[in-house]
Amino acid sequence: MGEWWTPVPTETSMGNYDISSISHVTMSPSRQNNVLSMYPSVALSKSSYSVISAFCTEDNITQCISYINQELASLGLSSTCIEASSPGGASLNTVPALNAMYELLQIHRRNMCTLEALEKEQLKKSSSLEHMQMSNSRLKDQLELSIREKSGLHETERQLQLKIKTLQNCLKTEKDEVQKLQSIISSRASQYNHDAKRKEREAAKLKERLGQLLVDRKDKKLAIDVLNCLGRSDGKRSHWKTAKTTSSHEGEMYKSLLSDYEASQKALMVENAELKKVLQQMKKEIMHILSTRQSPIKGADADDSHEQADSDGEEKAGDCSRETLDQSCEHAKEQLTNSIRQQWRKLRSHMEKLDSQASQMQNHLDSNKEVIPREAHEDEMERMRCEVQQCKEFIHAQQQLLQQQLNPSFDDETAALLNDCYTLEEKERLKEEWRLFEEQKRNFERERKNFTEAAIRLGREKKAFEEDRASWLKNQFLNMTPFTDRRRCSSSDGHSALSIKSEPETRMSSTKSRVAKSSTYATFSTPKPAQNAFVPSTAELYRTLRLIPDSSSSRPSNRGRWQESSAIEDGDALKSKHRARCGDLSIFSLGEDENSLS
Amino acid sequence: MNFSEVFKQSNQLCKVSPDGKYLATCVQYRLVVRDMSTLQILQLYTCLDQISHMEWSSDSLYILCAMYKRGLIQVWSLEQPDWHCKIDEGSIGLVSSRWSPDGRHILNTTEFHLRITVWSLCTKAVSYIKYPKACQKGLDFSRDGCYMALAERRDCKDYISVFVCDDWHLLRHFETETQDLAGLEWSPNGCVLAVWDSCLEYKVLLYSLDGRLLSTFSAYEWSLGVKSVTWSPSSQFLAIGSYDEKVRILNHITWKKIAQFEHLGTINNTKAVVYKEVERKTAVCSDDLSLHNITIGSTLFNTQSKYEICPLPVQIPVVKPDPDRANPKIGVSFMAFSSDSHYLATRNDNMASVVWVWDMQKMSLEAVLEQTSTVRCVQWDPRRPRLALCTANSKLYLWSPAGCVSVQVPSEGGFQVLSLNWHCSGDSLILLGKEQLCLCYMDTDQEDK
């Protein structure tokens, strides 16, 4: 832009200022402000519009256009060239002008965007800078601290080294002292030894001298006074000391030594023989074990069979050695030990194999076993824990209760209070219980009444039944001889005891009043066929009872009763239903009872 | 168990003849010989002065009485009461006197160990052995009485002379590898001589009868060493007790250590039985009064004691020795094998009230006897594995593998048992007090049970 200024120096200073101000408009507002502050006179005197309007006047359109074009070209928008629509005219060619304006707007927007982004970035940067500064200061602090620490450590190290030095000095002095003491000890020891020797020599000399003196003095006192000499304990006479005796002594000594050695040798021989025996036995047993081990595998493994053969050979050798044991001890011993060693090696390897197998098996077992039992174990543990917890809780509760019980005894007031509370509560509870109890009592009472009633009813029923039976018996008795056909009829009825249904049906048509009764009978007789066997007598009785009124008019009382009962039934369906639930017999009884009650 | 009445004695000089028939006791300057079975006085000899030593000859025919202060020896014959023999050592003095194994020679050690004088009762001949060493045990006869080993000191070196006792012929004379020989002892079979150095050095040397060095044993250095050495009756083991409170057992074939017995302050060995003597004053009951009218005086003042078996572990009272004094009271100073070599009894000096019994077959601790007071004398029954001990009180203690028992000695005036001796038959015990003695007869019937 600067370059541009130089070729247009002819422009008015006013215009010059304006252009500069315009060119600066696109800059940040702050800059604009600066520009404004730079040219306070301009800013104050005219509005921005006036400035623009001042830029292009009627007179300088062409210059303006060229200037704008130049500017656009410099901005890289050379393609659009603003032209005056008519040369010298004041109007512009709109399309390029608009295009240029659009381009400029675009550029402006882009710039604005970039500006925004830059501002944001700057903000970010500034914040990061701040952060950096902070961290920097912190690090500085740390550094300072560590430096201080380091110096402290240096100090302690120095001190420690000093201490070490002093201790080393001490050690050195101690060592010196020890050495000194040792030397002193050794010198003392040597001196003591020397002195002791000297003293001993002196003592020896003195003893010698004393002995000499004693001998020289021919001490008269030194004497033996025996009445008569004794014989030797072995009865022999004493001998003169001669070379012969000395040699005999030597001989005796050696003899005794020899006998001792012989004895010890004998003992050793015996021990040796025993050990050998043990060895042999061991060998035999090992061989036995090995052979039994190998025989089952022999077929499977060629090597083993080979080994077996080897061992057999050895066995033979062993036998041989046993035979030759007495003759050539050395040889036999060697053979024996060798074979034993071999067998032992085999046994050991076998044992090792077995061990490894066993350990593997053990591992297998362990791995197999461990899974299930562990779970079970854990379950059990969990259960136990639960139980323990429960027990603890229980114990705790009990303890609390105990304490509650015990505490009042210590504190009378609270005890009284608590007691009051308790008694109130207790009273409430007791009342409640009392009420319940009363209710129950009433219930019981009612039930008892029912029972007594039932018992009375039963008694009556029984009586009625007895009467019925008596009458029936009488009837039968009466029917026996004079009314043969009537009896047959009754017997045929008895035959059809199980097919009762037909009976009531026939009856249904005859008497309307009996319909309900028969139907009820049908209902309960059919679902309970098993009871037929149990109560044939009742059924029979019933039938006979029914037959009697049917067949004979001589029993009006009975029949009347029956009718009454049925009538009641008709009236009260509920009761009849209730009766239906009972047994066959109760139908009558109830009916009769109700009769009696009603 | 029965007790005889109490007899007088002095200097605890009371010995049974080797054949077990006679009992010789010294009372001041008198020698009393009694019949062992009846305790009746058979002979009574009067010596020239108070007897300081008395010894039976091996054939039980003669008794030697030594009066060291006078340098005099008197020998008495049991068969011929008129026969007498007097040996005067003269101005040279006398410190020790003993019979030779044949019972016909007397060996006298003069003062300052100037020499050993050998007097023959057969020929009146006298011979001298020079340079005997003054030490713990410088002279020992082999068990069969054939040989005598004597430690000598010449030119600041130790030597051993082996004599044939028959005619005092010097059989061997050899220098030993010791700094300061302290003792020597023949093995019971008479073929090996064990020699040990003074306590300054742990060294045990084993020499053959012909003077060859068989083996040397040293357990440690720079510390006080051997305190006592004992052969087992079978010659199989050599037990060495030392200042480190241990007993080491050497075997007779390789002369190497086969076992080590430690005397610890706490007993944890579950195989060992610890018997603890418990004392308690007893109230005198009416039965006692009626039964033991005579002994009531003593029983009134004496405490009864019994053994209790302590549950392990047991803490044993240990006395710490004074390190500044010579011969510190620490270490094993007493060891004795039972007659069958099955058990070994030991005593550790800083646990003076405790006797340890070790099983030689299992090589382990068998029993521990913790007494209430210091053990004075311990001796094995010569026939059975039975141990008798005394602790200077009025009780006798007996141990056997079956158990332990303490017996009150019924006597007037508080008989304190200071020492004891078994009769060679093992049927009776001689209990020695300060000026009295008492015989204790074992109940043989009970023993059989």
C-alpha cells in the first residue's frame, strides 16, 4: 500500500486522509479507534459517511473507479473491473460493482472468521501461558525444595562420613589395643611358661638335693619292721631280675595285647558276619522285589526283560559269590557290594518312578477332589457363619434382655417407670387376651350346647330307632305266617337293595309329597356306592320303613311323620342340603330332630 | 529295708573287705574288724596314732593303716593277730599310701612327690620310683593287677612309666604329648591307657599297653577342658566330662565321639523322667508314736521327703560360677557307669543338687534326680543297675529304672549321711556320717519282685 502512495502524491490531502481511513476500516475496531485518535480533527469534524461521501464526488468518479479497480487488483480481484456505465457519467456498471462488492464482503467475512479464530486461539494461548507460568512457578518451588533437601542430605552424608571416620579410627585403636593385648598375653604366656619351667627346674633340683640329703644322712628312721616275711600271694618264690625275666615280661605283655586284639577281632568278625548276613538278606529281598516288579511288565517291555536277564545273571553271580565267600573274601565282597549297589540303584530309580507317579496321582486326585469339596466346604462355611451370626444375635438379644431385667434393680426410679410402662402394656395385652379368652369361652359354651343338643337328639333318635326296629320286627314277625305274599314283596325289595333308584321313581309318580325326599336320596346315594356295603342294614331298614307305610296302612303314625319331615324339607332347602351332606341315617334323625324342635 | 544300729567311726574310714566278709572301721587310733553278717567284733588293733588312711589288701588278709602325720604305716593280719608290720618313712614324710594289687607290696608317696617307695612285705626290700608327678590321678593299676602306669615329670616334660607289678620291672617308658598331664586310667581290659591333659587344654590321649599312641581326642580349644574321665566296665566307652557341661562318649574302635550328653538348665527331653525331691514337715501321728518310739526324737525334727515326677519342661537351679576364681564350680566332675554299662550317672558342678542318669543303649537322658540339697556321694550297686546317693541329710536316696525312692535313716540324733559304700554283693549299703556309720540292708525279696 505504501508503494501505492508514492505515485499519487497529487491527491488532496483530504482525500489522502480519507483513503487511509477507509483502508483502515477493514482493520480491527481498535485500530480504527487508533486511526480515529490519530486523526482527531477528522473524526470529530465528520461522520464516517461523510468521509465516504467525500471519497467519491461528482468530480472524481473516474479516479475513484480507477482507484477502486487498482485496489481490487491489488486484492487479487482483477477479474471484475468496475467501469462507469457511460464514460464521464456518474452511474456505474452495476454487475461488476456488485460482484466486487460481494467479493469484498466475502473477503471481509472470511477475515472476520479468521480473526475470531485467531482471537480464540490467542485466548487459549494466553490461558495455556498462564498455566505454564503457574506450573513453572510450582516447578521452581519444587526445585528449590529439592535443592534444599539435597543440601540437607549432603550435610547428613558429611556427618555420617565424619562418624565413619571416627569409628574407623576407633576400630583401628581397638584393633591396635587387641593386638597389643594379644602380644601382652602371648608374652605373658611365654613368660609364664618360662617361669613355670624355671620354677619346676628349681623344684626338681631342690627335690634332687633333698633326696640326696636324705640318702646321705642315712635316715635311721626309714625302716621296715616286719615280724616275719610273708609269702607271695601266688605262693611262688621271687626271682632275680634277669634278661630272661624282662623278655618274659615283654612276651606276656604282647600276649595280653594279642589276646585283646584277638578278642576284638573276633567281635568284629562276628559283627561283620552279621552285617554280611543282613546284606545278603537285603540283597535277596531287593532282588525279589525287583523280580516281582519286573515280571508283569516283562512282556510289555523288551528292555525290562533284558534287565531281568541281567539281574538273573547277577543273581547267579551272587549265589556264586556266596559260595566262594569263605574262600576269597576280597573278591566275594567286591562282587557282593557291586551287585548290591546295582540292585540298589535299580530299586532307587524304581522308587523314584513310583514317587513321581504317586505325586502325579496325588496331584490328579487333588485337582479332582479339590473342586467339589471346596464348594461344599465353602457352602458349609457360609452356613456355619450364618448360624454363628444367628447365634450371636440371639445371644446379644438375650444379653440385652437380661440387662434390661437386671438394670432396674440398680435404678429404682427408672425401674418403677419402666415397670409402670410394662404393667400398662401388660394390662393392655392381658385385656386383649381376656377378651379373646372370653370370646373363646363363649364359643366353647355354644359348642357345648350344640353338643348336648346333638347328644339329646341322638338319644331321641336312638329311641325312635329302637321303636322302629321293634315295630319292624313285630311287622316281620307278623308277616311271617299269615301274610306270605307281603313278605315276598318285601324280600324282592330287599333284593333290589342296590337299585334303589327305580323305587323312588315309581314312588315319585304316586306321591308328590315324597318327590323331594326321594330325589335327595338319589343324589347322595349315587355318589357314594361304597357306602352301600357299609350301610346295607340302614338302607334295608329305610326301605322296609318306606315299604311298610307303602304296603300297609296299619302304620299311620310312621307315615305321618315321614310326610311331615318331607314337608319341612320342602320348606327349608338349606336345611335339607345340610342334611344331604350327612350320612343316610342322619337324614331321618335330623328330620325328626327338626320336627321335634319345630 | 532294714538298718543296723549305729557304730562309731572316724575320718569316714570304714571299708568292707574285698571278699565281703569283714568290715573294718577306724575309731581314732583303733582299728575294729567286724564280721559282716553278725557285726560282731572279730579283731581290734591299736595303732600308734590316729589313722588317716586304711585299706584292705586284695586277698582280704591284711589291713593297711597309714598315719600320714607321723609318716608311719602299720599293717595288720586278720589271720595272725600277733603278726605286725611297721613301716617308717622317716623325715621325708608321707602323703599317700596304698597296696599293690598283689597285696604284698606297699607303695608310699613321699612329701613333695619326691619319690614313691615300694616296700615288699615278702623280702623287706625297698625300691624307689623317682619323679612321680603330683597330679589328679598319676598312678593307676590295671584291673587284673598286672601293670601299673605312673605319670612322671622330668625336665618339664610328661612321661609315663608302665611297670609290671609282679617284680616292679619297668616295662615301658614313654613321653606323652601333653602340656601338663592331669591323669591316667587303664581301660578295664587293661590294654588301653587313657591320658588327659590339665584343664587348660582339652586333650585326651589313648595309649596302647606297649606305649603306642592309638588316638588323640580334642573337642575344642581355648577353653577349660577335661574335668573327669571314666571307662565303662565293658571298656567299650570312654566318657569324658568337661568344663563345658558336656559328657562326650568315645567308642573303643575308632576312638571317635559317638555321643554327647549336654547338661542343660531346662529339660525338654520328653523321654527323660525328672524326679524332684519334695520336702514337707509332717505332723506326728499316733501310729508313729506307737510304732517308732525310739526314733521319734529324730522324726520329730526331720522333714519327710518324697519324689515327684515333674511335668516337662523343668527348670533346674543353676549356680553361676565365679569367673575370677580358680577351679570354677562348673562342668561335669563326676561320672559313673552302672555295673552292666547300661547307665551313666553324672553330676554337673554348677547344678550340684542334680544327678543325671543317661541310658547308654539309647544314648539319651533317662532320668534326672533333683535333690533339695547338694549331692555328696553317688554310687552304683555293683550288681544291679541301682544308684544310691546321699545329700548330707538323714535320708538315703535310691534310683533304679523302675523308679526313685527316698528313705529316712532311722537313728537318734540326726544321722547325716555324708558318704556311702555298697557291699560288693549289692545287698547292703554302708552309710557314713560324720562320726558314725550305719548299715542298710536291702530287702532282697522286694528286690526280686
